[in-house]
Amino acid sequence: MPELPEVETALRGVSPYLKDFTIENIVIRQANLRWPVSAELAQLKHVKILALTRRAKYLVIHTDQGYIIGHLGMSGSVRIVSQDSPPDKHDHLDIVMNNGKVMRYNDPRRFGAWLWTNNLANFHLFAKLGPEPLADEFNAEYLFKKSRGRRIPVKSFLMDNAVVVGVGNIYANESLFYCRLHPQKLAANLTHKQCERLVLVIKAELTRAIEQGGTTLKDFLQPDGRPGYFAQELQIYGKAGKPCPVCGHVIESLIIGQRNSFVCPHCQKKA
């Protein structure tokens, strides 16, 4: 699944071709995604795009009539193509612009979403989301208070979008490794100092990933067709059976909250 850095990279990649231009029309080839594509999108014509932003892993396209909300799901991607470019098998939606370009959405598993709202402040999918991980609101004091009484693994805690958005499986694993915290440690047992370290590392990891174009995953390409370059720097994610880059012990895998987790039993002791 594309994680926050991949979504941010996609946003930055498509923005120059969409912002301040006008949507001529939206072509919907497959409406049955995670949720049905909003019927309003098929009616949009001659609508100006004012801005593009991101909330958690959602792309938000601000128009002069309302907001298009996009989610890439498990295997989705967006790219910019010319209007005469023929669609591929899994190209489900085109946003056709007045500059000769098309933002094309491809999703083999069809678990993404394209929705419409007139009121972003009351959009139902955003109602219970926590702060953005790169925002000032996500700080040690906030994380420490949120962790009190939470007797769940710290990895699950960090991946809870009600706590903080966008810390997905890859970056939760990586951040806990850098902080030398076992992913099964109870969130309630985090110290204030550990929260300070976690916040700093999460911000640094996500920022570095965004700068390098997102993690290279088989399902993700940047809008210009180039893969991201951050995967080569991953320390522990996906490396079960390989030596820890710090101590040389064998990296182990385990399942936490139905997700693969990776841990060095020497560097990340169950304390």
C-alpha cells in the first residue's frame, strides 16, 4: 500500500499539471472501487482547480465548486499522460484538463476511492483523524498523553489514525527500530523521553522519504513514471532472516495486528 511519503510524492508530482487549470470532464471507466465513485464527479465540467492538499493518505483537490477526495488504496497510483494516451486495463478514472493533460488513476485491486464533498470541514472520513505527523500538533507531550492507559502494542498504537495519521507499516517498523523499541511494548509503558525520541524519528523518517521520492514498492510509481528511491535505505522492514545492520543478529518477523512486523531481538528488547 502506498504510504504517506508516496501519497505526498504523488501530490507534488501531479500538482503542476492541475493547479490553476480547468477540469474539462472526468471519465469514469470503473465506478466500483472501495466505495462507489461519487456520481457528482461524472457531472463536473469546466471546473477550476484552486489547490491540491493531502490529509492523511487522501489526496484533496480543491475546486471552485467543491472538493474531490482521492485515496490510492492498496495498489493505486496516479500519473500524468496526454489526452491521446490510450488507457490500460486497470485505468479506472481520468481527470481531463484544459491544458492537454490527463491525471489518470490506475488500480488493479480496486480498493481506492474517488469521492466528492461540498464541505471539507464536515467530510465524514476525516472526522476522527488525528494530527498530521509532520505538524507541530504531533509532539512528545501529545503522544505521551495519548499513550496513557493504552495497553496495546506500541506499533499498533502508532498506526492508529485516531492517534496520528500516515504512520503506516513500513515507517512504524523503521521508527521503532531507530528508537530501539520492541514493537510489542505496550503503549501505556512508554516514557516521556521515549515519546520525544519517537516523535523526532517519525518526523525525520517521513521527511527523508518524501525528499527521496517515496519508498520503492512494486505497486507504486511516481506520476512521471520513475520509482521512489527510499527503499534502499530501509534498515529492517522486509528483512527477516537477514543480519541486523547495527548488531548483526538475525532480524525476526512476527504478526502484530494482522500486519507483518520486523524486529531485531538484540537491539529491540522486550523491556
